[in-house]
Amino acid sequence: MNRLVRLAALALPLAGLAGLWFLSDRTFQQGTEWEVPIDGFDPRDFLRGHYVEFTYDWPGIEEFRDVPPHMLCLEGTAPQLTRVTAFADAAAAAPCAHPVRADASGVYGWEGLARGRLYLDQDRAMAMQQELRDADQRGIVTIRQREDGSFAAIAIRFRPLTADERAIRDAPNVEALMPPPPPIMAPVN
């Protein structure tokens, strides 16, 4: 009997861990995959592990102004993302078939819709450094979006820049070419 109790005491926690792993894996595998363009790569940090840190370049949003929204609505036919709509207040948002929301408890908190991170094995991180340096490529991250609005980056790939993307990249900075404004003169009394 004593031996049976010891065996049960050992098997029960292992069964619990296996169940948690199964549920976690099942949750990770569920959802709709979308391809999101990215910018601003940081290939890895030796102190925290191997990963690529990036900025999402959501189509339809030029940039996050003062405060990033807490929710986005993805539009298109998965995996092709055509446009996103931002909602500053998720509670007041109109119905959305494919929502993604910032996770306040995540690595980036409320900036989770602006910035992302994808963990890689060491060999892939080393190979990716070369790809990240190539200015003639566009980074694309595949995210898995779930019904509750949570999402996770699951893969990264690169494709050559389109002609339009090259033109934007190579266009001169109009503001830099403009002459400085005239100095403001104090009124003479």
C-alpha cells in the first residue's frame, strides 16, 4: 500500500504537467495565421536568449502616434492582410471578425501591437543576421491570431522589396531638402 501511495504521488504531478503541456500546445496551435510586414530589426540579445525583435508595420496605419491602440481589427483573407483598423478603446470597438489586442502582461505591455519578438534557435539566429542586414528585403512575420484577440509571432521570412517599396525607400527626404524657416523676429517697440 505504501508503495502504491508513493507511485501515485509521483505519477499525479507528472500527469498534471503533461495535461498542462497538452492544453498549452493545443491553444498555441489554434487560430488564424496572418502575414504582417515588419521593420526595425534587432537580431538578438545574448543576455536574454536568441530572438528577433521588430516593429510591426500594420497596413493602413502609418504609425502609432502618441498612444498605441489597445486593439486592431485585421482585414483581408488570411494569410493576406490588406488593412487594419485601430481602436483606442477595445470596449467601444465595433464588431470585428479578426481582432488582435495588446497584452498588458506581455513583454511589451500596451505597446504589444507596435513591437514584437520571435524566439529562434541559435543556428537560425546566426543565419538571420545576414538577412536582416540586406536592405533589399522586406521582413514578414506570420502571427497566429486567436478568437479572444491574443496573438503570437510564430515565423519570420524575407522577400525582395517591390518596386513601390524601393521607390519609397530611395525617395529623398522632402523635409531635409526644404530650406529652414526664417527666424522669428521680436517685435520692435
